[in-house]
Amino acid sequence: MKITPILTQLRGQCPGLANHVSVGVDLALLQGDSDLPTPSAHVLPLADLASSGRAQNLATQPIRERFEIVLVLDATDATKALDLLHDLRAELWRALVGFKPDSTYSAIVYDGGELVSINSSRLFYRLRFYAEFQLGRNLPSQPAESWHERELDALSSFTGMTVRVDAIDPADPNLQRPGPDGRVEMTFSGDVTP
């Protein structure tokens, strides 16, 4: 998922972070940076978890896209830091749980959190979230999202059909019985108008 809608939502809905919201590249880098403002939130993409497709004639898959937010707090007073953590965690839930980052995604769901580390100066707390989307289009008018859909798009359009029926009976007595005799007894056609 694009990270910009998440950042925008957090900046607009979490006043306790004082607009200190950014993209985090790596937790170890965040922990090693002593110049990080406190409190601050850092959004990190985690993983895509794919499930098996449910359709037999389509190549579609539900995908769960996971991300985390690492809160960085001043821990010189551990009691204040833990109280602030409680308040900021609630702000993040209000900002993200139920928010749809894009029309193709489901609403964001909270997936749990944990204390990463705490020392005499910094507290790091990780909160995990996810949203789901479907790999594979819903309508033929949408662009192809998989190889199977590209193959289907390359097929010529179905415009109609002609059916010629060679009935088993009455069978020609000079030919093997039972079976069609090679004479077409009925023909019909149908045109499809898109």
C-alpha cells in the first residue's frame, strides 16, 4: 500500500505527536539515532501475506498487507513515558482502525503491539496494523493485475456461434448403429451483442 495516506492520516489525527510522523526504514537505525524527536511515530512496511485464491476459473488472491508504527518516547521519567504511551496508542487507534488507505483496501485493523526497548532515555513501542486487498480485478473493465488476466484480455471477443446437429436417430441403416450418420438435421445460430 502507499505510505502517504497513512502519514497524512497520522499527521492530521494525532495531535499528541506534534506532527513528528515519518517513514522508518529500519528499527535498528531508529534505535541508533539519538536525534529523533520525542514523541514521534515512524511507519515501517512489514510484509504481504497471501492466501490461496477462492475461485476456480480466475487467478485472484486475498492479500494482507502489514505495517507497523514505532513510537519513540522520552523515557527520562518512565512513569510519564508509560502514561504518554497509553494516550498515544489510543490516538493511533482512533486515527487508523477502520480507516481505508485506498478504495481497493479493506479498513485497517489493529494486529497488536509490544514494547521493543526502554532505557534511561528512550522508549520504543511497536504497534502492528494490516489492511487487505484482492490481487485480481473485480470487473473486466479494470486493468489486468495478473498474467491470467492478461491472457484473457488477449483473446478475441465472443461474437456468436453456429450449432449444427447430427442426430443419432434416425440413423442410416448402412452405417454402424447407433451413431450419427453424417447428415446435419438442424442448424441454428446466435449472435452476441456486447
